Amino acid sequence: MKINTFSTPPELGKAAGNIAAGLIWQTIAAKGHATIISATGTSQFKTLKELVAWPGVDWKTECCIIDFSLL
């Protein structure tokens, strides 16, 4: 397992968003579509901001967001 540490939340969000977008892009290229599940909450905002800004991801992608406050 590779463990990365970051000094600030924006650095972490950018890295996580880039990793996720790359995996989504690879899945779309291989299968023609992708389905993702994303957590909610303010801790995820920076990651989601980076993710949707990543070029090459067709946002016809299906996304399911889990809101644990409803459980």
C-alpha cells in the first residue's frame, strides 16, 4: 500500500481528484461507461472540485452519492 501525506486540504483534494479522474477515464475507455460512488460532506468538496475539472472525463458518468445523515 502506498501512503501519501499532504500539508493542506487543497493539496490532498487535488491529488485525490486526479487519481479518481484517471481511474474513471480508464474505465470509460475500457468499458464505455463508469459508475462511481462518492461520499458527501465538506471534507470531500476539494476532491470533487478537482474531479469535475479534470479534462477528458465524460460526465455522462453515473454517480451515486451516499448521504450517511439519512441512515
